[in-house]
Amino acid sequence: MEKKVVEHVALLASLSLSQKEIKKFQKQLTDILAYIGQLEELKTQAVEPTSQVTGLKNVFREDESRPSLSQDEVLSGTKKVHNGMFKTKAIFE
Amino acid sequence: MKKLNQLTIKEAREGLRKKKFSSLELTRTCLERIKRLDKKIKAFLTVSERESLEQARKSDKILNQPPVATNRQVLLGIPVAVKDNFCTEGMRTTAASTVLENYFPVYDATVVQRLKEAGAIIIGKTNMDAWAHGSSTETSQFFTTRNPWDLGRLPGGSSGGSAAAIIADEVIGAVGSETAGSIRQPAAWCGMVGFKPTYGRVSRYGLIAMASSLDSPGPMTKTIEDAAFVLQALAGQDKMDATTSPKEVPDYLMALEKKLPGLKIGIPKEYFLEGMNKEVVAVVQGAIKVLEKLGMRIKEVSLLDPQYSVAVYTILQRSEVSSNLARYDGLRYGNDRASFGEEAKRRIMLGTYALSSGYYEQYYLKAQKVRTLICQDFDRVFSQVNLLVAPTSPSVALKVGASLDDPMFGEIQDILVEASTLAGLPGVNLPCGFSKEGLPIGMQIIGPQFSEELLFQAGHAYEQATDWHKRRPKLT
């Protein structure tokens, strides 16, 4: 797998990889994809895909609010809070 | 005379109700066992001593009331271990990853709620492969759990901690989760009962998601009857998980008392792999003969080559993993994505690639279509037989270090369980013998969706005719 493909995938996945990791993944991902290639042996032109096996459809509930978490509970997982909100890096200048 | 920590759930329930001992004594004995042994076995990431003793005292108060109050709570006063990917409110939950090393959930998973409603005492959280990525428990970012039968070997995974805790008699019952083999395989390597229910039988709400179309919580116990007690507490529709089944939960315990129906058992010839460990083959074939003596009709059947399910599973699981792990941004809880271990990164990378523009049809869509073929294959076979029996794992417990540097270790170890998990089928591992070196060997029984009662009946009949489930490793 080309280095720039690995770098692009890492960008999509928000993972910062070291040069060593990129090299390792180039080889490992190539090997894994080669192994998976055997699926080409099976004919699936007329086959419908299965995304889940429950057979359930349209599992809905009434659009009514229910007890949920308090703001304090939600914010309790991190110290990076400000005025009752999560702090994050700016994405606009 | 058994020590209290050596009891099964059934024996503990009886003893508690007959007032032979208290839940406090039972819980204390387990805690002492954990204190003494767990530095060698390393099954637990978190032990909740104060809270579990408090719960034990509360249970004893209830147990001292008339029986009508206690009968609904099937696990009242029983100490259980919970795999560390189930959210436990106020109790650290890590999924064995440093990303969540200081994560304290603000809610309980439905599985945990139902355990509590059933009166169980959650004694602690067990070690696992980080994010459930693995079949060894070696990818835990904290430490590797050891197989109690041979401390130089792996317990299997990803529910290795729960398996080890049970077979080492550190707890009376345990819960694990399976995405492809993570309940059945460590159960096979540790010589105990691992029950993976039908997908959708038990709620995934609060289970740290690995592959959403596959994850199945389930019991890990000392006997098949114990598994029925636990599943009775856990099973059933949940408003918080739209993939749970609206099907009524049968009385599993009553099913165990019914006469075994005439059963046709299919033995898939493709599951006796070329080059597989000969002892595993011999021991499982011996177990099949026992099933025959019990009156079950044995018939050879043919299934799609399991190697295809490895490929399908690898793509679908890693794709769903890449999506489910996208939420860990370190902003609202946990550490940031730099804390992911190598195995997690590798799976995220492959999954992201398989779902990305230009590759989606070739990999993910193709895998979904072959998944349909796998489901149809099982439907075909289950029109001829009631249940399938096969080895659970192609090998016995491997040595510590065996999984490192093998980018597909997990998927290849789980070759005999992946097809059934892709089809959402229930399966149970039963210990059925040992290798010459004294390592456990397991056989699995697989059934159609929602055939848990049949699995319990067949498994119970096998257990009553054998004593493998009574064997324990020598631990001092």
C-alpha cells in the first residue's frame, strides 16, 4: 500500500501515526487485504447485502422527552470545561 | 467440603436460602481468594471491595425475609464479575484501554442494571483485550491475564479476565461479551461454560461498542445451569437498544427440567480443519460419541468453508470498529486518540480504508453480500438438523506472547466461531476434555436464532453425563 494512501486513511481516522507506524501499517494492511481478497471467489452478483440479522424494521418510540443525564453529570468526565461547556480547539481563525 | 468461593450459582443460591451461610461470608470468601491469587492470575482491573460488602449486607437483610420476596431475584447475594467493557455507574470502566484509564461512567449498562435488579453483587471488572480487539487478552493496555491452568499461557479473549476469574473460583458467576468468539474461545481455553446468546437477545446499551451488528453480551459460568440463571436475568427487550428482540424470554430454568427431545445433531465436516491440533479433534469426537449415547442422532453436514467467514468478519468488524471508536476524541471524557494501542490503531486503519470512497464496494459491500450467503447456508443446514456441534477453538491455550506481531491473530483463532456470529446465532462452549499437557479443550453447540432453550437442554444432558465442568486447576 502506498505511503500516501496510509497517510490519507490516517487523516480520515484522526490518527497521528509516526513514520515507523506508517511503514508497519503499509505492510500489514497490504497483507490483510491480500488475505481478504479470497472473497472474490464467491459469486454475489444477485445477492442482497445483510447489514443486520435481527429482521427488525422501523423500531420507533414516541417523541417524548425522558429522564436523562444532568449537565453536571455530562461534564464530569473532563476538566476541560468552561461556562458549562466542553472546551475544544478552535477550527476557525 | 467445598469452600464458599468454589460453589456454583445453583449451590450458592441453595445455601443462602437454607441459611447455611450468608452473602457476606460468600462475598468475603471470594474477595479473599482474589486478594490471594489475583496477583498471579491478573483477572481483575478493578475490585470493588467496600461496595460489594455493603451490597452483601443488604442482600442478607432481604434473604432474611420470607421467600416470596426473594424468589424473583435469581442472583440475590451472588458475587459476579463483569467484563470491563460494560459501563458501571461510579465504578471505573476502561475497556482495558489507556484511553479510558480514568473513565467513571455516569450510568449503568442495561446488563449491569439487570444484574443489580436480580440481586447480584458486582465484585469487580475483569480484564480483556483492549476494546475487545483480540482472542488472547494480550492486547490489554494494562496487563495480560494468565490462564489458571498454566500461568505461562493465555486465557484466550477477549473475555479472558472473566473466564480466568471463574475457573480460578474467584467469583461465583461472570458476564462477558462476544463479537466473534470472545465468550466461547476463552471458555474453551479455560475449561468453563461460555454462552453467547442470539444477537439481540441481550441489550447492548452501555456496552462499549466494538461491532454494533455483532456484539452479544452473555454469561460465563461454572455450569450450563448457572448460565441459564444469568441469561434469565439478562435477556429481554430493552427500549434503549433498538436491536433487541421483542420475542418473549422463555423460562430457561424450566427448560432444563424438561425431558430432552429427540435431537438431530449436525457435525460440519469443514470445521475439522486440516492440520488442526489432533488432540482437539480426538477429544471433541469423543464428546460427540457421548451425545450419541444420550440418544442424539449424529449426522455429518457440510457448511461453507469457514475461511470465507474470516474475511467477511475481518472487514465488517474492522469497519464497524473504525466508526464506533470515532467517538473517542478526549474532549468529553477519556484521553485523546494518541493513547490508542497498536491493535486498535490497526483495526481503525483497515476499517476506515474499507469504508472509504473507492473501496467500499470492493470490501464492505462485498462482505455484506457474503454475510447473506453465510446466513442462507445455516438456514439450509438447520432444515436438516436441530443443532450443530464442532470444536470451539482450533488449538488449546497458547503461550503468552503468541498473539504479538500477528496482525490477524484474533480473526484466525476464531475461524470456527465467526460464521455463527455473523448469522447472529447462539452458541455455547462446554468443556469436554483435556490435552496431554492438561490444557482444557472445548466443544461448541450452535443453534438457530432464539434456540437457547435447546442449547441449555443439550448442554445440560452432556454435563450430567460427564464431569469435565467439575475440574479445577491446582492453584495455591
